[in-house]
Amino acid sequence: VQLQASGGGLVQSGGSMGLSCTASGSDFRTNEGGWYRQAPGNQRELVARMFGDDTTVYTNYPVAVKGRFTISRDNAKNTIYLEMKDLKPEDTAVYYCNFHRRSDDYDFWGQGTEVTVSS
């Protein structure tokens, strides 16, 4: 599985930004997709996760981003998105797209895209 992420950049506090990640080699629809972030000196942490088929889709978010971040999926494009609003300086990090392959619990990672929120 190869992942190609796009988006990111510099945004002011309170602003919005979107990220996207396209997978090739396997489908997000039958596996799990997510976004993680890693700030300098910190461990990589989950910010959004999505799984489920066309009938029922599940998402989960940590408290720090719940209500501000939204993960979505376009099955036709095999792409997941992360919409971020009301961004805060503490959201500054490198954001990584994740593809979790269910068959063997193997994780694939995108190249990382930097998000900087200025105060």
C-alpha cells in the first residue's frame, strides 16, 4: 500500500485547513484509515480514525480534537480527508496518514505533512 498525502501549511489560530490522503494497492473501505500527528518532542498520537463498510462507518477522535476535526472518506477516490477547524497553536505538528490493514494488523504511513498554526 502506498499513501500520498497533501495539504498542510501555515494557518492562523482559529482558522481551518484540510488534508487528504490517497491510497493505492488496497482500499480504505475494507480496512481502516486514520490521521496521526507528532509535534516536536512528543510521541505520535491519533487525531482521527475511520473504519466500516458502506452501510455503517465508525469514527473516533481524542478529546483534544473532538468537535473540531472531521475525518471522511471518498470510496471512489480511495481517499480519506481530515477537515480541521478552529485550529490552535497546539495543533501544530507533522500530520501522518495511516492505513491499517485488517488482514494482518499492519500499518502503512504516508510521508507526513506539516501543519503550523500561528498565534
